[in-house]
Amino acid sequence: MPDTTTGVPRIALNPIQWIATDDGWIDPSKAPERQELLTLVKRAGFLSVMAEVPADWTVERYRAALNEVGLTAAPGYFVCRSDGRDGNENDVVANAATTARQHAELGMTEIGLGLAMGKDAPRVAHPAQAHDADSSRLEAVTALIARVADAMAAEGVRPNLHPHVGTWVETEGEGRAVLDAIPASRLGFLPDTGHLAWAGADVAGMVKDYAERIPFMHVKDCRLSVAAQGRREGWGYQHTVREGLWVEPGRGELDLVGIIGNLPSTFDGWLMVEVDRPDISDPYESAIESATWMHTAFPAPTV
């Protein structure tokens, strides 16, 4: 656990539990109206929320909404919707620059970066096992991520690689390959404790090895026993999620405190809770449970 006498991690929420669906996916249309959602996040016990400017809002309106409820913005997330060789690369780079510009307007210098994942994707049908691994595809993805990094850097924002089950950067090996190919000055690392664990990674080892490249983390707990059963029985992504893979922090089988303890004692970035499908059925109660556990596990220093 970070030594809070020298570094104070900030605790944030990506309120994804409000958009989780019964079929093991997400549906953004399920979310409450944005101002109401931000109010619920604050009331649940969080002081920071993942930055996400609604498509029909200006950055100024979003900033005002955060200020009204007393929340600060934590780094958001950009989805790279290309495998680097499908002809969509230029659109991805342009969209990345636009998203980075929004982040810069919010006063932020870091953002998450992951690949897209559709319900019909090959690795969604065969999750967490490097299905259809292809070194040439990984090289193309890496080259595209480098272009995205340069476009975002021009806006004053650094992307941070987020390996994610169901995408073409899923495993520890794939994540390390991309990180080792692009220097830290251009690409940071956004580990997700749950996705890395599901994919069989040495999560603590990756956090330790790339600690200086981590400005924030996605804190996700899971039941490794469910992940293992899914691999044995050939479950798809959604089936595994429906069987109870994801849980609120502290309710699963990951040593979150031990994993996070591999960050430097000076770490003052964000520990961002994500509960992709709540174990507690009510999303607000799920958020309260998450905030309570996080503030207990990572208490602010007393003065």
C-alpha cells in the first residue's frame, strides 16, 4: 500500500455499474441523467469521477456540472477502434486528438487508451487466452498506438496503455510488447487489476516493473475461480461475466492492497474503481460499498 506520508493516492470512480446489463455487457443509455449521476457518485463517497464529456455538452458545461456537485475529474479513456490495418487508422488518430484536446481543456495531462471490443469479436467469444494471436497484427496495433500517442502529445496529453480482455492487447505478453516498443515519455501504463488477472498476468509484477509509468490504475476485483472455470468450460466473455466474475473491491479474490503496494511510495495519482457488473444489485449501494472499502484500505493521512 502506498506510504501516504509521502504520496496520497486519489480515489475515483468510473460509474460503470449504472450501465451494466443483465447479459454481461454495458448499455450507456441505462445511466441516469448526467447531473444526477454525478450527484450519486459524490453522495456515495467519491471525490473524483472519470472524465467523460457527454457528446452534446461543451467542456465548459461539463466542468460546471462537476463543480456544482463538488467532484474533480480523473483521467478518462479513449477507445482505439482499429487493429492498425483495417483502413480506419486516420479516423482513429483524428478522434484521439479531439479527445485529448477535451482533456487538456479540463486541465488533465493523462488519459487511458484501450482497443475496441465488440460482442462479435473473436476474443470476446474466446476471452483471456490470447485467441488468434498474430505478431504482425500486434505490430500494426503498436504502430497505430504510437501515432495516437503523438497526436495526443501534440495536445499536451499522454495516453496510457490499458490491456483489456477481449481485445487485441489482452495478455501480459501483449501489453509488455507494446509498452517496451514505445518510450514512457510517449506512452504510460494503465493497469486494470481485474482484466490483467483474468488474462493470467502477474499483475503485481507488471505494476512493479512499470511503476514509474503509471499515473492511475483501474481497481477492479474479481473471482479468479469464476475466470478459471470459464477457461476450462470454454465460456465466452458475457457468460463469464454473468457467472459472477466481477465484484466490488474487497469482495473478490484479488489481493488489491498487495498489488497496489507495488506503486512508488510517492504515488499521488488516481486509484479508479470500476465494477463492470455489480455483485450488489443496486448500483448506488455498489458505489457506496466500493467507496467505503477503498477509503478504509487507502485512508487519507490524518493531520
